[in-house]
Amino acid sequence: MSGQRGRTLAILQARMTSSRLPGKVVEPIEGAAMVLRQLERVSRAATLDQIVVATSDDPSDDELADLVTQAGYLVFRGDLHDVLARFVGVIDAFQPEVVVRLTADCPLISPRVIDLVVEQYHTSQADYVSNTMVPTFPDGLDVEVVAADVLRSVAAMSQDPDEREHVTLGVYRRVDDYAIENVIDPTGRDNSELRWTVDNKDDLEFVRQVFAELGADPFDYDEVLELLEKSPSLSQTAADAPRNAALKGLQTGAMQFPGDV
């Protein structure tokens, strides 16, 4: 479903060589690899025209690429360490106007939250819209939407290693150059302390328990919250592991978000 600002492509970045939990993207959850469980959920977002898994051309990612391809999803392979270059490679190959950046450690990603952030981008004049600058959703429901030409521009101008690794960092740390907006939960809830991403074995066990309780059939953000209200002992929080630890300490600039919605 193309929005008024052009064709929208979700890029799910994935690799096997996670430092904390190697191979986590192919760990089974209710009979399917974690990355496939996430792709099932991403595919239910109504605002996306296409989905591509962006992995590396390193032999360590052969198993991942084969698995995703055999499941019927598109795969692009590029540089293992220069993730921004990998994204630009996807953009060059598929020619979207809009990129939705997702990471493959979020098997509880919400189709509804993806649509919320993408719709805000399409109705705004922003270059970059996310729900991560001032988070109100659980860690693991992160969605970033950016103009494809903006990513190309950052890739052309920057050789900063952090910006090459973290893809969108070179956009949102340049608040004088790009219009940045942040999306908050429209219900007024702040669940930013909840941890639904997978970086370690405890995270993976939590996600497996959620799927075991709710099943592989479609469920979304509210159903997980309801489960945790009934079974609070299942919950993972920022106290178990800090949010966005890889970005802590990086200079991001003085950020203001007039588009908080």
C-alpha cells in the first residue's frame, strides 16, 4: 500500500554473528526460526509495499540467507560490517522512496506500531520518523522510517564508523540538516521499560514463553501486555539489560521533536 510520499520498503537487517547470542536469528520459536516469526509479523503491516532481509555476503550468513529465501522472502547480501552500505545496496537494487528500518532481534514486533510510524511519516514533512528517540513502546517494537535519498546522502558524506554501523545515526544526530519526528504511544501509555528484544538467552526464553502462551496465530501489542498483566513473572525489563546499549555514549546532538504524536 503506497503512501503519498512514495513506495515504502521495509529492510530487516540480520546476521548470524551476534556478539552476545550468536545464531539467535535462526533459533526456533514454536517450530520456526526467530527471523521467520518476525517476518510473519512484519508482513501483516498494511503500510509496506515490500520487505527485504539485508544480511551479509560473509559465509557465516549463508545458512540465514538460504533459510529466508526458501521461506519465500527477498534477500540482499552486502558488507558484514558496513551496514549503511548494505542498506544503500538494497535501495539501489529495489529503488524505494521510503525505507523502514527494522532489526531481526525483535520477534514480537507489532504490525500496528509499524503502521503507526509509517503513517506518521507519510503525513509529515519529516526526513526521519521513529518511535525510538523518546521511547514509549517496549524495547523490541522499534520502527524507523527514513527517506531513501537521505540515507544515500549520509552514506556519501560520512565515513564515521558508528554511522556506518548504526545506519540511521548519521541522520538523527544531524538535527540541523534533517527534519526529525518522534512517535509516542497515542494511548498515553509508557511501556519503554519493558524488554521484548532478543540479545541473550533470557530474552529468547521470554519470547518463547510469549509465543507458547499466545500461539503462532496473529497477536499484537495489546495481547502481549494482557498476558504480562496476568503473568507478571514472565516480564523482562530494562533492569535485566539496558535499552539500546550499543548507542550509549554516542554523540547524537541536541534533539528536539516537534512531531511527537
